[in-house]
Amino acid sequence: MRDQSISYRYQQADGVNIFYREAGDPSLPVLLLLHGFPTSSHQFRNLIPLLADKFHLIAPDMPGFGFTEVPAERNYSWTFDALGQTLTAFVDALGLERYAMYVFDYGAPAGLRLALAYPDRVSGLISQNGNAYLEGLGEAWAPVRAYWDDPSEANGQVIRDAILTLEGVKWQYLHGVSDPQQIAPETYTLDTLLMERPGNKDIQQALFLNYASNLKRYPEFQAFFRRQQVPTLVIWGKHDPFFIPPGAVAWQRDNPQAVVEMLDSGHFALETHTHHIASRIREMFSGD
């Protein structure tokens, strides 16, 4: 039996000290796990052991999240283009030449920029509430859209008060979940504590403002889906207030072979359906 334990590592890339979790034999197919807001690779802590016998799993913390360190002298640009650039440097630093990608929330626009940089390296896609279509944006984006239209201090404060707080983060985990007791409290607590680091709320606010840039890149992402036609599993918490079901169904417009599955869960469907999602990944991408 292969060792399925998780190692915790750092890798220098793009002037950033990137923290990542790794498991599985390096000879196995690579599965790159890309987290979203407001979490980190911690999101995949339960999924990784369920897949480590079939995949070489790598789950980085993106800049601004988790335990990745960005030196002040790096003068990092807090944009999704920059996150994509850092991910590109990261896979190069690790020598990854072929990988499937699991994308969630922010991990989708960042990871799909990586896919555009190296389209022929992508062997498959798993999108768990990782949006790439305008129709996938739900009403919960209303305060963020107002901030895009008018990036005033007042609208920025609305973001801070509604989203960048313990209650705001906890709501994202619990909304749409039939049994809140399934959600481990360390999830939203750890996310909130890490967000309280000096300067981090400014980083998160900058990324919310820059999220509008992703909408302009959606046509490029969709063209990638049409062109590459890689095996794709779109598995979605259907009660997600941010990324709603029409955004999941839309993947089939550009890749008719994409498998779309709705789960009775919210934004963080992986917290409530870990074993089911792992089983679906094994079925589609490892032949189990």
C-alpha cells in the first residue's frame, strides 16, 4: 500500500514562499487542488487522504491565503492575473508537466489563467462551485457589484462588514447546508483568524474589487473548454448564493461531454459531501 500521509511544504516561486500540501506517489497522475475565498489548502484536508492512492495531490495556498508568505519587498499586485502568474511559476518550480485541476471559487479564475498559459498540460477539470459564466453569478454578489461600480470607502466598508468578518465567513459555510452540525467550526474560525493578519483585509478587499476582471476573461476560459474538451466534472452545491446552478449547467454549452451534478449543499459542498466528491473523482479520473 502506498503512503497516503500528507506532507506540508514550502516552494519559492514568483518571489513568493508558497505553502502547499502534498500526498501520493509522484509517479501517479497529478491532481492540482486550488482553493477559494476565504479558505486555503486546508479546504482539502479531508479529500486528500481519500485520493492519495490514485493521484499525486498538490494543494497550494494562493498568495493572501493560508500560510503562503509574500515578502513586503515583493510589492505584490493583488489581482487575479497575479495569482494566475504565481500558480504558473509554482507548477514550473515543481516541474509539473501534466495535471488535472480541481477548482473552487477563486481557484477557478486563477487556475483557468494557468490553463490558458499551459493548455496542453491540463488532463482534466473538476469544478466544485468554480464559476466561468456570467449566468453563474448569484444575488449575493450585489454588494460586490456595487463596489465595482463605485469603489468608494463606503462601499468598501460594506464588503468589510458583510464578508470580511467571522459572521460573514461563517455564513458562507453554513448557508444552504441542511445540517449545520456537519460543518467543522475550525473551518470558518481558521479562515477568520488568518484574515486578521495585518494588512490581509486590505488584500481581500483589493481582490474583491479586481474580481470584475474575471468576467472579461470568461470568453477566453470558455474558448479553452471548447478547444480542449478535457474530461470535466462539474459538481455543485446547488444552494450556493454566490455561484448559482445556471453557472454549472453552462459548462455543457462549451463541452457537451462535461458531467454536471447538483448536490444538496451550499458554497462549501466539499465540507458536507467529501466522500461523494472523492468517489466521483475516482470514477471519472482514475477508472475506479
